[in-house]
Amino acid sequence: MAAPIETAVDGHVGLLRLDSPATRNALGTEMKAALLAAVQSWDADPEVRCVVIAGSERVFAAGADIRAMAELGIDTPPDPEATAFWAGLAAVETPLVAAVSGYALGGGCELAMACDMIVADATARFGQPEVTLGIIPGGGGTQRLTRAIGKARAMEYVLTGRLFEADQAAEWGLVNAVAKQGRYLEEALALAQTIAARPPLATRLAKRAVLEAEEHGLATGIEAERRLFDEAMATEDRIEGMNAFLEKREPRFKGR
């Protein structure tokens, strides 16, 4: 059986593409295991400084494997592997960029939102249509969508299952950029290359600091930011970056 993903590394950027046309890149057990293993492997590799997650031109990911879920009985216990997948993805320290073209629905929308940034193709359509199947989002969809677009809009789209387009997502602050049709991956990779050119320890610390703002109150976030700032000050890259600025030259960051 062919692997459900394709991976490649260009310089300091890892590219992971979901590649299961028969399931429309559904986040089934095999897909989630392969995706998480690849991202965690890159997260442990100091040479990989940013990761782009993409699907196909027509579909980023169409959600969970509904056929497999339909076979589950009413008394089936919760799936610990699903919980572990989302928790594992949230624990990744390397910056993640979602490159979304076509449909990002259900778990696919949750996967995009679990990334740190989203670059969308003009054709992209997002949604959490789980309610139409008698369930609700289970991979962080209700939480991340609410934080991104606000309670009223999130309530509307989660309760109706309606989809919304890339331009709406950009207007509401869910995505960073909407690329011209067919250029979404190019723009996502360009963003990733820019991030990868920055000092890698600083980008990881900065990612953690921003996430503190989303997950905690202001006082807790300020305290965490100061702690992370002190960690950044204690790196060789900080000295290199400041000296390069003063000497008017390009910095040579080493991740130390």
C-alpha cells in the first residue's frame, strides 16, 4: 500500500503533502500516524526550521474517515489515538504553515488551524460540518475557530455546518494570505523560507510566547514571555544577530 503522505526537505524547510486521493486525504488512522511521525521527526531535527503541510489542488483534507467512524457502535470507547494525534501536533515546537487549496473540512479544517499560519488558495473552502453527521468537532475545531473568528461566527458555522471561502477566512483573521489560484504552495513555501532564515531557537521561543497569549490570561502570558525572552538572550544566535546588525552584515545563525 502506498504511503498516504509525501515528504521532502529543501534547505531548512520540510514539505509534507497529504496524498490519499481515494479518501480525499481523510484523516484516518494511517494518515494521522504517518503525518505525526513525519512532523515529530522534523521537530527533532535542528536542520528543519519550518514545516509546510499541504494537500492536493482540489482538497487539503476532507476530514475524518467517515466510513470507518460509521462502523463504530454506540458503546465504542473513546479513541485515545485521536487524542494523542492532536496533542502531539500541538506539542510541535517547529513553526508550521498550512498550505490550503480546495476543501479543508472537519478534521481538515482542524488540521489547518492546528498549524501556526495558513496560506490559502483562492479556491479554498473551510468548514466544520460535523453537526450534519450527528457529531461535533473533536480535534479542537470549536476552540480554535472561536478564537480565530469570534464566538458569533463560530457558533453559526459550527451549528449549521456551512462552509466559508478563503476571502472570508482572510477578512476574519483565520488565514494569513490568500494566494492567486494555483500559487498557494509557492507562497506558503516562501513564507516558510523567510521563517527558516531567522534564528531557529528564537522562532521556537517566539512561537511558544504567542501561543501563551492564546491559551492564558495577560498576566500569565507576560510572565511566560519574559521567561522565554531570557532564554533567547542566553543563546549564541542572539549575540550573532546583534553583532551582524551592528556590523551591517548578514547573520550566520547556528541554532545555539
